[in-house]
Amino acid sequence: MNSDKKPAATIRVEKRMNGRWAFALTYRGVTYPAQGQFGSQLQAQAAAQAAMRLLERRG
């Protein structure tokens, strides 16, 4: 990745009002809605990474 290019994907992990964790994924300019009701921030991050890998495989 060059310094003048944006990354292909960004992941945002956030804590919801009910105390559960979710992630929002932006891939190639398309933002996918927040996903999940994870018990920890680490679980949400791992699920987001897995979702990003699946999107990268699809092309």
C-alpha cells in the first residue's frame, strides 16, 4: 500500500448500549452495517477479520 492510497478495508469495533460489542466494515468504499452481539472486543475483532478475509477472497 502506498502512502497516498487509502486501505481497501477499514474495520470499526464499537461497544453497543447493551454492553455487547459489534463491528462495522468498510470494504472498497462500501460500508456494511454493524454486525454482531459479541461478548468481548476481541471476539468482535476476530469476526471482523474473518469477514474481511471472505470479502477479499470474493474479489
